[in-house]
Amino acid sequence: MTAAQFLRSDLRFIGELVPTGSRVLDLGCGSGDLLAYLRDERDCTVRGVELSAPDIATAIGRGISVVQDDLDRGLAGFADGSFDIVILSQTLQIVRNPALVLREMLRVGRRAVLSFPNFGNWRVRGYLAFRGRMPVSRSIPYSWYDTPNIHHTTLKDFRDFVSANGGVILRELPLAANSSGVGVHPVRFVPNLRAELAVAVVTRADDVAP
């Protein structure tokens, strides 16, 4: 089996946004599924940052270079512009200082690729409005008391967040689960209401030609 066959469906969308041969840093890389795919299928030079020791051991066992670190401390171990792509997959909402993390991504990489659950989704809104309870869904599968998500955002909020931290969104890819419940597909109509998950490609505002 290829690395792609083990890849979570939303990570495939992220992988397709990474140009062949890129230098890639994956923040919160877990056991290295995405990095293994990018290395084996897209000829990328890959590195990861992860906090979990068991995940690091698994990634290293796959031949992936991984540094153990807390993203909320920044990325002081990496030089400015040392990567083409820096990835943060479904992790922005669980860090304590998302603004620092985004700024550091844009410092060490030419492009940042981020994915996050969209708390503006109609199911989330309806769950709270009609049930009077904090929502639990496929994209937010935790009860309020054990969720790792400490910063809830919507697509609209994310756009403002990027702008406030010196970034520009080059591409936005809203996604929703397929009707079968397996895999995801792009959403084009009223994405802030219909998307369950979003992927965005971001660069520094001063890197965009006027």
C-alpha cells in the first residue's frame, strides 16, 4: 500500500496544495502520515514538530525527522524562510496562542497551509440554538468538558485573524463531509454556513505584489 492510502481525506487536499519537491515543515505532525505521503509521493524534503513522545517514535520509525516541542513556545529552532511550506492541520484551535503560531509559520515558511473546523457550520449553529447544548458533530467530536478546542473560529473570523497578523489568504478551500460520511468534498455556496472544515493557504502581506 502507498502512503496515500493511509492518509485522512482532508489531508489529501492539503497534500495536493504542496508543490512537488517542496521543503515542508508539519507542525503537530502526529505519527507522520502526511509527511510520509509528501516524501514518498511528492518528493518533498520533510520535517515535523510534535509534542507526543509515542507519535514521535512512530514518525522516526518511518524515517521522518521530528523535533519534540510545544508550538506555543514558537519556532526559535528554525531560521527565517527555511521552508517552502509550513503546515498546521486541525491544530490552530487547540494551541494557547494562535497568533504567535501563525506569525511563526509565516516567518519560517514562504507559505502556510492551515486547516481548522468551522464553528460557523449550520449544524453547529442549529445544535446550540435548538437543543440549548454545546454542539457535538463529525468535525467537532468532543463534549464541552473534554474538548481540546480552546479557540473556536469560523471562516469569517479566520479571515480577520489572518489579516490582523500580517497575512493574506491566497486560497481558501471550504470542505464538508460526503453524504456517505466517508471523505470530504469542496463547498462553493455560502461556505461559512455549509463548510464543516476549511483549508487555507496563507502568505505574508508584504510578499504579495501591490
